[in-house]
Amino acid sequence: MSMKTPPDRSGITFEVGAKLEARDRHKNWYTATIEKIDYDKERVLIHYLQWSRRHDEWFQWNSPYLRPKERVSLRRQGLNPTRSQPCFSLFNDINDIMLLTLFLQLKLIGLLKAFH
């Protein structure tokens, strides 16, 4: 029986210690490393950097919740490394929207106080 091989995914190296980005159960993307590779079940064990190992989780190696590490920093700069990626979005996630909402609320409170 021959050993299965991970798919060829641009920007992701399927080897122990390789860095990538992984999306957790709360839909947040984090820098992570590959801790183990299960060739029989076609999956990788992901460790989120700066998080306890109890948060490590398995992902199928073709999962859309794995992506190259550089994509986030490029997106934040408004760059598109490849044409197949979605267009730049003003808001990367709900945290950006919540932060902007809070900022605007504080500005509005400041303006209201200035007129009283």
C-alpha cells in the first residue's frame, strides 16, 4: 500500500513545523504550525502559536480553513498575491467592524458634549 501525499496547495508546505494560517471554531484566523501529519486520514494537527496545546486541532489537509501565512498580511496591506483570491475587503472580520463602530460612537459622544 502506497502512502498518500498531501495536495499541492500554493503557499502551504505540508511538513512538521511549517507555518500557515488556520481558522478556529470562532472563525478567527491565527498563525499556526503543523505538529503532526496523519497520511492515512489525510489530515494535519495544527498548533495555534501563542495558544495552549489544548487548543490544537486536526484539519483535513484540503480544508478551506488552512491558508498560507502571508495572505493575511498581504490582505491588510490591500495587496492580492494571486488573481484567484477575493478582492480586497475594507473589513477583514467582525472585529474590524466592531472597532470602527466603537470609534464612531466615541466620536459622536465627544461631539454631543461639545455642543452642550
